[in-house]
Amino acid sequence: MEQRAMSYHSQGLSRGLAMLRLLGAAEGPLTLAQFARMLDLPKSTLVRILAVMEEEGFVRRFGAPPAYSIGHTVHEIAERYRPPSVAEVAAPVLRRLAEEVGFTTNIGVLDGRFVLHLHVEEPQRALRFATSGTLEFAYCTGLGKMLLSTLPEDELDAHLPEQDPWTGWTPTTITTRPDLDVALKRIRKAGYSVDDEERNRGVTCMAVLLPSGGPPVISLSVSAPTGELQPADQKRILPILNEAAAELVAEPRFESALGALRTRMAIS
């Protein structure tokens, strides 16, 4: 008997939520007849559910014959809702990746001529190559070159220093547009990018794209001492990086977080 009662109440809750979704998608109030037609439910059932929802403020009834719209309770809940940030959603995935490979993990987006690090996680060792909120030039970083590789050629200049040669941070830094074009072509073909001590001596960074469909396009990377991220290591880590990128995009809250980031970047 108790299980049957629970099933009945669960069914009523499910129907009530379906009605709220219909109201949220409708261009105006909905009548009882419209609810009945859309949900294929008896009017008597709908009247009982709507009465409870009206009493709790989830719907508002007006007119004759009555029509229903979203109530004040829904608006109050919506006003309190704060979408998660990409950093919040990414943190568990980046933390597991950092511990699995033993390297610092980062996610970032293009912000003008720079890469903005949205979140950084470090393994349990003394390695720190960037912090959340850090800005780095795009042309000389693994994250940056991965992101630049997604742009049409006529949009690249807006994300590069105005005049080349650009600052050469180390002997291996790419400092001219022709050399960068060659590197970006190679990255597009390989599906990943490598900063081979281009920004900091002794540090190598390897990056892939998040398969989110964007915008904004987000890149995921690992940074490590160069001796620990040689070509053979990169080949071994690439599928792990891609798996982590896919896992992050599959997180249930990722789309909401991406939407919040999109709004934030449009405003800034």
C-alpha cells in the first residue's frame, strides 16, 4: 500500500513538472483544454494537480475559462539560481587527471591576444606552472596554439601581438606569423598542440580541445618538466587527455557552465 501511494505521488509530481515545462516553453498562458491535449491526461487529473500548484505559488490562475501561467514561486527560485562556473564543473575532472598523469592540468579560453586560465589543478608534487585567472600570450603556449588553430586565417591577427618578431621567451619560442602558420597547420592535422619550452625553459605543455561545439572554444592541457613529456610520453598521454576532455563535456552541468562563461565573456 505504501509503495502504491509513493508511486501515485511520484506520478503526480512528474505530471506537475511536465506542466511547468510546458508553461515555460509557451508564448502565453495555457488553458485546461490545452494541457489535456498536450499531455493526453483527463481534465479531472489536471485540475487536482493545478490546484496544488496554485496553492504553492507555482502557477497563477486567471480569467474564465481559467488559464494558467508561471507563478511567483518559480520566479523566486529562478532568481536565486546561480549557474555553475566552468571551474567548478572542471575541478573534479582536472584533479583526477592531474593525479593520474602526475602533471599540472589546465583549461583555458582565448581572451584577446591571451589565454585565460579558467582552472588549474596540481598533482601531489612540487609543480606549479600557472594559476587560475592567469593570462598568458596565446602564440607561445600549448593551450593558446591549440585555440588559435581553430580560428579562420583572417581572424588570427586579432589574437597575436601587433608586430613580429614577437617576444622570444626562450630559444624555441615561435616569433613570426609564417612560423606560427606552419605550427598551426601541424596542430590541426595532429589534433593536439605542444609548447616545447616556448614559454618557460624546462617546461613542456600538451593541449587538446574540449569537444563542446562552443563557443567559446576551450582547451585542456597538461604541463610538466620537459624530461617527463617527451614524444613517447605525449603519445601515451594523448588518449588520456582526450578521454578527460570528453568526460568534462559529458558532465551534466557543463552546458549551463558554458552558457554562463559565454555571457561573462560577452559582457567583459
